[in-house]
Amino acid sequence: MAEMWLTMGPQHPFSHGLWTLKVLADGEIVKDAVPVIGYLHRGWEKECENRPYPLIIPMADRLCYSASMTWSHVYCKVVEEALEIELTDRTKYLRVVADEICRIQSHLMWLAAMGTDLGNLTVFLWALREREFFLDLNVKLCGQRLTTNYPRIGGVRNDMPYYFERDCLRVVKRFEKAIWNIIAMMDESAIVVSRLKGVGVISRKDAANYGLTGPTMRGCGVDFDVRRDDPYCNYDQLDWEVAVCKEGDAYGRYRVRIEEMLQSCEIIKQAMEKLDKLPKTDPTRVKVPKNVPAGTHFARLEDPRGESLMYLISDGSDRPYRLKVRSPIFVNVSASKHLVDGVRIADIPAIMGTIDMCLGETDR
Amino acid sequence: MPYDSILNWIVFKDPMVNPFYNVYNLPYDIGFKLWEILGGAIAWLINLIFPGNGASKFLVSQEVTGILALVLMVVVIFAVAFVINLTMIWEERKVLGRMMDRRATRVGPLGYLQNLADGLKTFLKENITPSKADKKGYMWALSIVIGTSVLIACMIPLSDRWFIADYGAGLLIIFGLFAIAPFMILVAGWAQNNKYALLGGMRAAAQMISYEVPMLIVFASVTLMAKSFNINDIVAAQVGMWFIVPQILGFIVFMVAAVAEAERIPFDLPEAEAELVEGWQTEYSGMKWGLIMLGDYFRGYVACALGVIMFLGGWMIPFTSWNAIPEIVFLLKVFLIFFVFAWIRAAHARVRTDQILWLGWKVLLPLSVINLLIVLALKIGGMV
Amino acid sequence: MTIKYLDKFPRSNARTLWVLKPMWVTLKNMFKTTLHRPVTIMYPYEKEWVPDNYRGRPGLIFEKCLGCGICKRMCPTTCISMIEVDGDDGKKVDRPQVNLGRCMMCGYCAEYCPVNAMIVTPDYELAAYTREELIYGPRKLAWPKHTEMMQVHLKEHLLSDLKNGVTDKPTAFYSIDRPELNDAKCIGCSRCVKVCPTGVIEMYTKGENAAGKPIKRPKFDLAKCVCCQNCVDECPKDALVIKEVL
């Protein structure tokens, strides 16, 4: 068969979101690939320049539907840095709990998508079933399932309700058991492992050159996590480990994410313990001035997909002069040509599934 | 003769007294009696209006009854195959629903009528033919894929009295027709003028050819053991011992190959929806797609039925000669095998193109040859 | 290599063809869901329980509302507009109207409402046939079964308080931020009086100017003020500013 350009996306089942991967296919073998993004561009950064600071938080939720908590967190963090506000311990641990719930549900969303990418609908439904419990936790914490709108500049929206700790620990306990069923479906299945092993390999050096972050980077042996190496929100006071895998293939990225979910459970449990020790009346939110002093600031944190960063230029008014978003997937997707080069067409969903695409934050 | 009562026209003659069938055949019997009732009633009505005409007597004459009984028999056999097929789809959906922790079918008692509702829905969809498609190839390939699938499903006997014809070639012709579809899938993939469909068609061809070979070798070893291609003979040869006992290797190889032939997960590469939108079915819309799905399940039914006939003793109940309704026994075995198919579908992911070919040529082919050697050794040793 | 979950989970090369574990897991699940029904919620017939603080569409407690317009000011999608309606006593009052076609359920209106008249409701079934139906007027916004949880209370602490170790005095901007008059800029036009929803501003005569006319200045009853900033926005000479207490 002659070579042909195969357009995968934007309405293609493999592309989770609106993006296109143009693939030069020689029969089944991929010779070249061109990622095309920008279908979901909404002018997010420009929109922010016309809004007072607090009103950007719900918009930051919309950057990524499954990582809304971390995106509004990083926005609040950058404004807090501009205002030089120190958070209270209770706020920090509440944010940790919310972030880790967000991380687990985002990874479960990824696992579900991974299941359908590999053709196994059972994993999809089981992972979404587990995710539903974490979304229920979101509802109990802040009243909404996906667009949480929970962090505030200088705190969080509300303290956790009295029943939240009990429910949270129950869900985590249940999840730690139920995840083994899904692991049995994926890791113990020779088919899944042989689909993932050895495809989409990226070396440490290439990962550094492309600027990959997050589980994609840790999947190829780079031992770096913003939560540990540039700690924020008292992550350094919790006892947990960074999941790193040396292989750099799709299976390595898969294992990193599974391990991260289990580590997140640990973090939630410890953060809940710490919250228990803090007095219940500790402030969770401080009053912040409307206007942010002029200056440039940036804040970063560990998103479920990588390192998300916001860069703020403020001019002393009540709206940002410029708010730049560094999206992890925008960078990671640039490596897609490298990842899919030379593999078969059947491998593309498996490889790009482990990147965990989210187009809201990519196109902004 | 007065011919005034309807009972004078419907007399329920012996179905064996006819020029077409000389062995007892249950669907033929049903068709015969159906025509007795239907034709007799029509003849009686005509005779009421025009007393003493020749058309009424012609309708109930032996030859006409025989011919129309054949037609009705075909209808009965197709209807039963269709109902079996619907039941299997229902079974699969229920099993998948249970395994995936979700509700499955909801329409009708126990959700049984969901398939009809889905069929109605696909029927109401717009029927689109791509303007750049090769119209003849597009329609003919589809017709042949569906046609052969339905044909072999109708040719599967449910018991020694429920068959469409009892002939020597038996399984051979079923296997022959079973193998036509992949080539037509290739044609369909080409004719749709769609890159996904083309890739799907190529995958179908590569996959089916590689799985045809071990399947036929296993089939050869089974026929070698039974000394016949005839289905009745193959089942009769398993009275003492099912062929699954000496040929467990062959059974496994056959089942894996059958899953691949029926294009089901984990071997549904030609319609891998994650990478090729719907594979070779991408441009088929509306009821065309519905019929393709139906045809797929007909092929799944045939694959299960062949497994039952060749390895699980067909319609026999083990350790007893009592068998009141052999059709039910046969269907229960078919549904059991199909349960395993659905189970595999729930448990496993899709394999890759190179892996499926690797499995076909490097694992299943040697295993099937070993199976053949075992049968040969048994034959030479005089064990069977 | 710190993938710890694999330690609990040894794999060996002998199990390369291991495809039976997933089948065992799914079979177990099949028996489980046959005994206990699947987790699916049959949505239109049965609904998931949502807590009272669920952020569905905004609701309004009509009699509590001041008509201050903070909800309108804080709405990120500007879907709230203040319209004049007949109040309970027959007088015209300003009340919020929400365009739910644009509402993104962030709950800011309920959070920032100084009198907790705006609430969040657990009502999420908002489909309508026309866009006009989605514009909820003040009466339609009512949610009679409202509970305490639906009123989102804004509890902020002052940074100065925290520095002094006071952690039990939660407050909010509407109870401490107050407008401040720059006397030199004021022209005594008394527009601020007209826009004040709570009626805390009065004009008093400060003296007489050179031409003999009275100099009028606004006087604030700061206890009742809710810091809605309407006077600040309305002031033609920027004589009023909000003085933030931090």
C-alpha cells in the first residue's frame, strides 16, 4: 500500500477532545505525524484581563474539566504570591485534600479512557464507577462535581462539612480495595501489558528536550515532582513517595499513574489526620485586598497531567495585566510525533492515551 | 364428496408421504402442517365462493403442499435462527452489563425486546451512501457478507431432525461459506473510498486468512476422527466420548480462531473503534449497519454452533440416551459457549495487528498441527 | 524505580500468557451484580442524593433581598441583572434576574450576598424549550424549601487579626469595608442617596458656600451599609472610595 495521510481527529474516537493527529501511514506503520491543536481556543488569557481577580477562579476551573481543582489552585497561588499572603495550616491541608481528590478522579478518568482506547469497556465503566465516589466527595466539599470553584485567593471557599472526613476516609478505603480489581484487569492481562510494553518509548534526554512534565516525564525515569521538590501547601510535611518508572514506554507511564493514585490515597489519609489535629475553628480564608500590587509573579504546582504554571503581570489595578498559562499538555503533545514515530496505527490510541490529553487547557 | 366443512380441506396428512423429503424433518413437518392449515383454509374459502372449482383442489394436492411446505420450512428455519440470534445478542448484552456493573437491556420483559427497539431505531436512521463510493462494490460486498452469514446460520442443524438438508458435504460447505465474508469485507473496505474502511478491510483480510488455516486443520482432525463431513455422523461419532476430551488442544485453537473469525473482542481489529473509527463499517449507515451487526452475530452463532457440533457432542446429553428435545440441549450448549465469548469480551482488551498475526501463525497453527498429530496417533493406535 | 504497588503484585515471565485473572475478576463482578443490583442510577426514575450545599441554579429569598446588586457585580458571566418588580407591599423594588442560559453555577452570588438572600439550590434540571424560559425572574428564582446549608456564608478572617493571633472573629467585606468621602471632590449632587439600596446615606447641610447656597454632603450610617459600591460607581466626581479593612 502506498503511503497516505490519515487524519485522526478532531471527531475521532481516539482523540479525547478536539485535536487532530495527522498520521503518515505506510500500511499500518506510522512514518510521520503532525499534531494539530487549536480547535478549542477560547481566548482564555485575554478574557482574564477584563475581569477582577476573584472572578477568574471559576474560569480557571474551566481550563480542564477533570483537573479543575488544581487549575483554580494554581491561579489562587499566583495571586497569593503577588499579594504575599501566607495561608493557614488548615487551608493548606484542605487544599491538599482537594487537590489529591482531584488527582485521583482525573487519573481515574484517564484510566477509563485508557480502557476504551485499548478496547476494554469494563475498565472504562469500573474506573468511572470509582471516580463517581470522588466526585461525590467534591459535591460534599464544595457543592459541585467537576467545576469545583473551591480555592479562593487567600483560602478556600468553605471549611469542610462535619461529615466530610468520615466520608473521605471511607471512599479512600473503598478505593484502595477496588483499584486492585482494575489493576487485575490491566496489569494481569497479558493482552494489555503486551499492548503497552515497549511502545511510545521516550528517553530521559528527549523528555528533557521536549520539556515533558508530570507522569509522562516520571515514566521515563526523571525523579522530579513539584510537590516534593518545590513544596507548597505543606506537602513536605507529609510522608509519601514520588512514583518513578525507568522504562519510558506507555506501560511505564501507566504504572506511574496507578502508583500516583495510591500515593494520593496516602496523602489524603495523612492530611486528614493533620486536619484532625488542628483546631476546628482555624481560619480557612483571609480577606484580601481588591487590588494587586504591580509586579510579575509565577506559581507552579503538580497538576494530574504535569506541571501547571501561571505567570501573572499585575499593574496595581483589580484586574491582571497579563495572565499566562503554561499548560502541561500543550508541551506534552508536542512530543507526540516522537512518540508515535514508527509504531503501528493500533498503538496510537495506547500511546496518546497515556499522555492523558485535555484540550481545554491546551488551547485555552 | 360434499367439501362443505373446513375439516374436509385440512386433513393433516402424513408429512412423510411427499415427493421431496424422505427423512423426518421437524421444520418440514411444521411447514407442512402450516400449509395444511393455511392452504386448506384458503381452498375452503375459495370453494365456498366458487363451489366445485379446480383451484381449491390444486392448492391441497400433494405436490403443491410439498413445495409450499418447503417454502414455509425455510421461513421457519430462518425465523428460529433469527430468534436464536436475538437471544444471543440479548444474552451478551445482559452478561456484559452484569460484568461491567451497569444496567444492560431495559425494553420488554427482562429487556428481551431491546434488540427490536434498537433494530427499529437503526431502521429509522437515514440511509446514506457516500457519493464517491464505488456503488456496486459498496452494496454487493455488504449483501454478500450479510447473505452468507444468514445462510450459514440457517444451515446449522439444531438436531438430527431439525436441518435444512442432510448432505454429505455437511460442515465443509459451512466452512466454505464462512470464509467468503473476509474477502467481501476487503471489497467493502475498498469500495467505501474511506481510509479507515480501507485499513479495516486490509486487517480483516490479513486476520481472517491467518485464522482460516488453523481452523481448517482442526476441522480436518475432527472429520478425520469422525470419518465423515456429515454433521449427523460427526455428532453420532461423539456418543461415547465428546471430541473435546482427546482434542482439547483443538478445541482451544478452534475457539480462539472462531472468536477471530466472528470479529469479536479481543480480535475485533477490522472494526477497532479506538483507532479506525468503525473499521470497515465506517461508511455504512442506518439499517445497513444494523444488518452488518446482525450478520456479525449470525457469524458468532455459527462459530459457537460449530464448536458445539465438533467438540461438545452436538445435541447429545452425556451419559444418557434419553433426549426428548435435542434442539434445546443444542441451544443451551451454544448459549454456554456464547457466554464464554461475551465473558472474554468483557475481560479483555483488543490485541494489536502484529500480535494477532503472531498468535495465528506462530501459536495456533503449530498447536492445530499437534492436535492433528494426536488424532493421527490415536487413529493409528486404533484408540478411536 | 519506586512503583510500589507492583511489589504486592509479582509478575513473572512464566505468566506472559496470563489472561485468566481478568476473567476471574469479571466473573466475580457478575455474581456480585446479579445478587446486588448494578450501581447504575436509573436517572429519570430515580435520582442521586445531593447534599443541601449542592450548587445548582441560584435561588432567591425575595423578602430578604436588599436589591444591592452585589450578586450582579460578582457574577463572572454577568448573567444577573437587576430589574424592577413589584415588592410584597406594592412598591417597586430592585431584584436580581438570572439568565440561566449563561449561568455557570459558580455560586458567587450566594457566597457574596450580604444578607444571604441569594442561595444555591439543588435544582439542576434546567432544560427549557426556549431561551426566554431560561431567564428566571426574581419570583421564579424562589426556592421555598431552602435550608440553612443553602445559604453560603462568607467567612473571611482579617490578616491583621491573624497576625495578632485572633482566629475566632470571621467577618466579611460587607460588614467592614465602608465608603469614604473625599470632601474636596464632592459636589453635593446627592446621586449616592438615590442609588443606595439600604438607605443609609443622608444629605446634610455642611455650611454655605460663597454664593450663599447650602453645601450638601452625604452622611453614612455605617452600621447598616453593606458595601455594595453603588454609590462609588455612581459618583460623578470619584469623591467616594471604598476603604478596605485588611
